[in-house]
Amino acid sequence: MVDLNQFMKVYNTAGETDLIDLEFSGKKEKVLIKDVQLHPVSYKPIHASFFKVNLTEKIKANIPVEVVGEENCSILKTNEGVLLVLINEIEVEALPAKLPHAFVVDVSGLTAVGQTVDVKDLNYNKKDVELVGLKPEDHVVKIDSAQMVEVEETVDEAAAIASVEATQELSEEEKAARAAKPDDKSPTKAS
């Protein structure tokens, strides 16, 4: 068991990507925080796993994408564009001590609808960190049009009238069929 306040201070700083020192039974180990489970109402952590790592072997980890600069992005300020975050986290392979804390994406320089920040634009140590499953041209974020596209359905008036008439005719045919057929639910007289 760990003290919640101490855990929250460490977790808020380290997240699940930075190595931390965990001291237990008089020993100190380098670990990563993993699988944090939150209480469904209070959203406070109720369980966390600590993953002991071998500092000389590469591991895979999911690194969060952190978007900054939205308040300085002219296209977002004018409400002409909306920011779409297409990738929230990126799987990487690296030595535990070389894992990036986050991939920071600055969108303040984006000025037009259709502009993107791609994987190849990310700033990280490419020598020590390998991205898993992504191509350089994959979009991380994109500015899309804020205008909603209206879809108009054109209805052929003659087809609509024919459909209504067919429904009315069917209803009249059903009424006639019901009138000719005896009602199964009516009481019968014994003779």
C-alpha cells in the first residue's frame, strides 16, 4: 500500500512513462507505474501496478500526445477551423530511461484549414526511440473546417404522392378484407 497523496504527486509528474524509485522492504527499485485503476465515482486511484524494468533491455510503452498552443492558433481563434487530435498516444520501443514523457505538439503555427502535424514533424530523440506501427506521413493533428456540411435530401414529389396513395389503398384493402372475414375474437352462441 502507498499513501494516496504521495502517489498522486509522483503520478502527476511521472505518469506511466517516467521511471520512478520505489522503495519497499529496504530495497529501491526503478519501476514504471502501470494500469492505474480509478474509482468510478471519485476518479481517485484505487489500484496501480508497478512494473520493474531491466534498464538494459528495450521495452514498449504508450506515450501520450500533448497538444499545446491552441490559444495562439489564429485559425482556431477565429472559429474558422477546429482542431482534430487524430492520435492520442503513440507506441514506442526504447530503453526505459530513454522513454519520452510525452510527444508535445505545438499547433500555434497552424494557420489554415487542412494543415496537419504529422509523425515526421514530432520532436523526439530518433536515435534512441523507435515508433511502432506508424508511418512518417500519418497525421497526429489536423485543422478541419468548422462549417458543418448540410446534406439536403431531394424528394421527388410524384414518388412521395404515389407512396402515400399506395399506403391508403392498402389500408382500404385491409379494411375490406377484415370486414369480409369473421372476427375470431367475437363470442360464439351455442345452439
